[in-house]
Amino acid sequence: MTKKILIALLAVVAAIGVYSVASPLNAASQANDNVSQTNDNMEEMRKINPDDAVVELKTTLGDIYVELFNDTPLHRDNFLKLVKDGFYEGVLFHRVIDSFMVQAGDPGSKDAAQGQRLGAGDPGYTIEAEIDYPKHFHKYGALAAARTGDAMNPERRSSGSQFYIVTGQKYSERQLESMGSSKVSQKRQAYFQNLAMQYRDSIQAMQQAGNQEGLEALRQKLIAETEENVKGEELPAEVKQAYVEKGGTPHLDGQYTVYGEVIKGMDVVEKIQKVETDASDRPKEDIRIISAKIIESEKN
């Protein structure tokens, strides 16, 4: 661990002149534009405000019913507005990965030619993250919002329209424990690197002066602060049980907004995930959402 952290510390110092000058400014500018565009749509979205809303997605392979969570209101209201506007009618499930998830919501997929790469389309805005883990997690059947990666999207804002339904796989308790340990290690590494960047001037000065004792003392200080602020977390019993008995994609937890779940039609989702796909994970034969409508909130 000591060698890895020292290497990470030196890497941060070496890269700081390249990364911090341009990339964050561009990302911040993009985020501000997205906030403005999103706020323009929110007033109309908030007029919906239903209780336990359920949406029927009628696809070319069968019907899927999703219930939307009321404690993720921005995503719920946005999804319902798009449904009412007919936005999803005709879009494809453009990204399908067996034992992982099926994804849809790119408006550019409606008239896409066979083999055309998809996945970049949206309604022109993003949505503020509503990540509430472990209350909502990536269990089998979870409905979640797609988004761009952390490098371009550090706030983890969601796509305005693209969503995915989790299929995933089942895990043993030992596998879950191993994944949990790995996730904590990654969080600590990221936290440590952020701390190191805050001390970059001091680090560079000590390096130039050959002050190894000072570097070691600082390294120990940052390690202690990292371990104090990034604790290991025991997986809640209900979450562990769901992943063991039903399956899912636990490595996505805490990173994407989960805002609903399939209450009927997972057999259809299973059919979708098993279709033949091309090199970009697009089904070779189009799977289309024929219609989407809000229905009564009954878990049939």
C-alpha cells in the first residue's frame, strides 16, 4: 500500500499541469449550460407529481411495466413528462449486454439505419443526480438513468432521456465482500489523490529540496486523513440478499441514479438481453418501444 500511494502521489504531481488547466473549466462550463437547460423544463415537470406512478412500455418483444420512485422526483417527473409528450414512442433499445442491462432513450435511434452507432442523443438537457444508495440499488429489474462518465461529468448528472434496466447476475457472499473491499480501495485512492493535489506546491518544493523526511511525514498525514474519512461499509443485509438471490450489478451502486423498478415484464427484458448484437452492443434486429403510457398504480 505504501509504494502504491507514493506512486499515486508522484503521478498526481506529474500530471497536475496538464489536467487541471483545461479539463475542469470545460466541464464546469458544460455543467452550467445543462443546469440552465434543465431548469427551463422543471416547472412543467413538477405539475405531474403523481403517487406511485407506473408506466407501460409496449415493445416489439412484449410489455414492460415500471414503477417510478417518489423520492427521486426530478427523474420521476422528467420520465413522466417525456412519456406524456410521446418522446419514447419509436426509440430503440440501442445498447444491450447480456447479464448486465438493456438501454434505451436515444431520440436519434428512431430513424437510425442498420449498423449506425447510437447512444449520444438526448433532449438537450441533463438532470441533477438523485443517488440514494443503499436505499435504491442496482438489483435485478432496477430502472436507472444513463449518463456520461465522471471525467466529463463529475456531478454525475443524468441523461435527460436515456435509461437502462438492470439484469446483471447473481453473486456469492464472498464475491460481494471482495467487490466491497475493492470499491473502498478505489475510493481511498481517489480521495488520497485529491488531497495530494491540494498540497502539490508543497510537494514540488520538498521534491526540489530533496526533503524526503518532509515528503514521508506528509504522506503519512494524507494516509491517516484518507482512512479517517473513507471507511469500509458493510453491505446492508437486504442488499446482499437481493444480489445473492436475484442478482444485479453492484459495481454501479452509488454512481448512477436508480429511480424505479420493473414490476411486471422482466421476461420481456430477458428476451431483449439475449438477442444477437453487433460490435457496439446494438441489437442486429431493431427492438423498438412502440408506445409508452402512464397507467394505474397497481402492482399486478
